[in-house]
Amino acid sequence: MKKTLLLITSLFVSQANAAMLSFDDILGGNIQNSFGDMPIYKGFAFSTTLKWIDVEETLSWDFGARSGEFALTNRNGRIGTITEQSGEYFTFDGLWAKKWFTPKESGGDDSLSGTLEGYNNGTLVWGVGTSLNGSYERYGAQLGLIDELKLDLGNQFLVDDLSLTVSPIPEPSSIALMLGGLGLVGFMAARRTKKG
């Protein structure tokens, strides 16, 4: 009985796909001492306001990465948005961010204020106030499926080690089929109990 229930559940539950975006393995990107437009990266699309950039041991931008050598920036000083390339819903599992134009892990009181927001079909699902300085700070996971992540962290910022998980929502017909299967399993269990 338990095996049957497990089989039915596994057939209809969509698998979530977690992605860690370190910006160190961008196909066609990651040129030392340079920056560039973000392509589709690990299944996610980025607004034109967001760029990849080398921030380790460079002549111009030695501001430090959380890991590796590259990070994400809004070099134009505008809001950046991230969506899943095929329109799937996803969850925000955390990121590290710091202020642009500050030495590595320099801390300080000179903060850059902004917000980190998740939207679902244009409706705000959650929002977090941010205050960045010269050291990377972690902003943790937030509850709720979103289809757009908005980075409005201030004039110029760096983001690294961004974690997102694609969570496809089953179609209504799949949910109905799964519930019907579970009902059938329950009916069979009740019938077996009555006979015994």
C-alpha cells in the first residue's frame, strides 16, 4: 500500500531544480579585467541593466567576489530583474551583496540602501530592505513562488552566489489525476480493512 502511494505521488510531483549562480562559469563571458552583458545563465534571463564583471585582482575593479573572481553588478546604477528563461516559477534561496567601489571586505558605515523583491504575475510576494557596505552580507531565502526577482539594492552594487530554485507548478489536470489516484488508493485500503 505504501509503495503504491509513493509511486503515485512520485509520478505527479514536479522536481525542483536548484541553481547556484556564482558568475564564474558564464559561457562566452568571464574575461579577465573586463565586464559584459549577462546571457541566459543556468536557465535564468537578466535585464540589460545587469552585467557580469571581474572583481578580483583587476586594475580597475578590485572590489572582491564572495567566491571565485566574478560577480554581478548594475553598472548603470539602475534596477535589475531576473526571470526564469521559459517563464517557470522559482524560489529565492539567498544571495550575497555588497557596495560597489569599496575595497574587499572593508565594512564601514557608508551604506547603500535599497530593496530586494519577489513578484508573481506583477504582484509583490515579498520584499526585504537592504543596507550594503564594503563587506558581503547574506540575504536569506524568502517564502513564496515568484516569476521575477527585482534587485533594487541602490545606485551601484555587487551580487555573488545567488541561489534560485525552479519549482514548476503542476497543471490542474495533473493535480486532479493525482488526487483521483490517491482517492483510489484510499478506497482500496478501506476495502481491504473491511474484508479483514
